[in-house]
Amino acid sequence: MNILVTGALGYIGSNTTIKLIESGYKLYLLDNLHNSSIDTLNKIEKITKKKQTFIEADIRDHNEINNILKKYKIETIFHFAGLKSVKESENSPEKYFEVNFEGSKNLIDGLNLQKIKKKIFIFSSSACVYGNPKKLPYKEDHPLSPENAYGKTKLKVELYLKQTSLSNTNWQAIALRYFNPIGAHSSGFLGDNPLNDTPENLMPYISRVALGKLTHLEIFGSDYDTNDGTPVRDYIHIEDLAEGHLAAFNFLKNKKNDVYEEINLGKGKGYSVLELVETFQKINKINIPYEFSKRRLGDISKYYADVEKSKNLLGWKTKKTLEEMCKSSWEFEKKLKENE
Ligand code: NAD
Ligand code: UDP
């Protein structure tokens, strides 16, 4: 089976790539290195002890994508490539539309043209397609109303994938709606390492405060309607998330009929920002100075996943604890520092 992994050198792509290689699959890894480094390819090869085929390409390049799909006779695509900053998406919605929507459309249309018996597409969607919760936990049939340009691109891809897969034959597709992935691979080599100096997401920010690269964490808001006033999210260990992809792939491979599904990948449990910070401090025995500041625009007070569908359909659920997430994030950050 010829499998293409886009965004393979990114945080989630690289961790899933490891699991796929360890399960015996031969992969074609694609990335344009916009938010990753070629060094990650070396790490993947070191961990798996297997040489990989890497293709440096941009998913926006319609002709090149078609050529790649044809040349390697691609039958399955794990599609991680994309831009993920909510803030940047609000400032540059066109760029987000081009990369996240047009780029995904190139891959979906390209796969549709392949003359093969079974087309498998696994898409990295996000919990932010739901928008303001009408009811928690978010079930997959919760109304979809993303609050920002990033979320709108994810929803647009889901709808395009659904339409394409349902109006053509031999399609099996899943949109996986991720909650908040944190943590790192057990080797300590593959984690969330945003290329910008001031990370936007909570865990990489905490890790850099722990290292002393940033002086303190700003906690955006202490007056939310939650137990301790700070927002609640469903944090999921990156290795659990990566295994969720394998479970989705196995589910599709075993199906004879055409399929389109949207499935949450989360732990099904919410933790507040303060709970995460306190767990990080306790398990790693390190102080994280923090200050409260005003709410971040567009942040939702509280959300977490309904995990029944992933359990029933994929036979998958998370195994790792918040402590393990915090511990592995810190191990990864220390390793990065050692190798600087
Ligand atoms: P990441 O930035 O670490 O990885 C994305 C990879 O895609 C990077 O290696 C980047 O270089 C590559 N890329 C970007 N634009 C590209 C292009 N035009 N052509 C080819 N490659 C390109 O991000 P991640 O955290 O690994 O996220 C992977 C996917 O999951 C993204 O689609 C993201 O939107 C989605 N997602 C992430 C989160 C999260 O919290 N990390 C949550 C929900 C959904
Ligand atoms: N957050 C924070 N300080 C930071 C970064 C994030 O207080 O420097 C909070 C943010 O308000 C949200 C939670 O941490 O409630 C998770 O934010 P993140 O950006 O990691 O993910 P999101 O849930 O927005 O996708």
C-alpha cells in the first residue's frame, strides 16, 4: 500500500509517522519545512532505524501534487500539512485559505483522479470546528460554527472531503477532530517545537519558561466560569493521538464499503490552565512563575470531547495521564537545549 504523509516532519505528523513505520508501513514523507526542520527526518530515521523517502514540496502546488500522487501511485493520504495559528489566521485569512483549504483540495482532487480500488484519506481537523459549546462534551453531531479563520478552513476541508468522498466511489475518509495535543515521543526527540521564539500554545510556552528562555507564563484570564477561573481544555498525549490515527487507518482498511466519518480524538476529560501548570511543576519539580492577565480574544471558557464514537468505532481510547504529558514535554525541551 502506497502511503503519503503530508506535514510529516511537524509535531503530529512526525509522531504518527513513527507509529506507522513501526507497524511495518512504507511511507512517502512530504513537507515544505515551513514549520519544521530536516533534522526531524534524521530523528525519525534514528528512532525507527529505517531510511525514509522524503519529498520537499508544497501542497499548494497543484501540478507537483498531482505528479507526486501519480509517480508514487499513492492510495492513502494522512494529511497533516497546514498552518495552525489561530492568531495568524485572523490577520492573514487568505494565506490560511490557500494553504489549509486549497492545499487540502489539491490532495483530495488528486487522490480522486487516481485509478485505484480504494482511496483512503485521513484528515487533521480540529475541535475548533464546533465553536461556542451549546452542550458539553462536544459530540460529533454538535452544531458546527468555528469562531476564527483557522477553524473555518478546517470546516471547509471537512465539507469538501465529505462531498468528494460521498459523490465518488471507492472512497474511505475520516476527519479526525483533535483536542489539545501536548507531550512528546518517549525517545525525547519528537515534540512540539514551534519555530517562533514566543510560542502561542500553552505547553511549549510553559516548557520555555521552565528552561528560563521566557521569564514567566501569562495566564489569559482568571474569571472564567470554571472551578478555578482559568479555561478548561481536553489535553491529549501526542503518542495517544498518534495511535488514534493507526486505529482510524485499521478501521478503514477493514471496511469493504465506502465510508465518511468525523471522529473526535480527545481524552474526554477537561483540565484547567492552572491544573496543567501545577501538574507540570509537581511532576518535574520545577517552578513556573506565572501572572494572570486579561482574557485572550476568542478563547472559549471550557470544552472537552465526547469519546464514545472513537471508542465504539475505532476501539481506541487514550492511555496516558496528564502527568505523563507534562513529564514528556519537559524531557523533550531539555533534550532540545542539550543539542543546541
Ligand atoms: P506543525 O506545524 O508542527 O506541522 C505541520 C507541518 O506541515 C509542518 O512540518 C509544516 O512545515 C508543514 N507545512 C505547512 N505548510 C505546508 C505546505 N504548504 N506544504 C507542505 N507542508 C506544509 O503542526 P501540527 O501541530 O503537527 O499539526 C498538524 C495538523 O494538525 C495541522 O493541520 C493542524 O492544523 C492540525 N491540528 C493541530 C492541533 C495542535 O494543537 N497541534 C490541533 C488541532 C489540529
Ligand atoms: N494559554 C495561556 N497562556 C499562554 C497560552 C495559552 O493562558 O501563553 C491558555 C489559553 O487561554 C487556553 C489554554 O491555555 O485557555 C490552551 O491554549 P492553547 O493556545 O494551547 O490551545 P487552544 O485551546 O487555544 O487551542
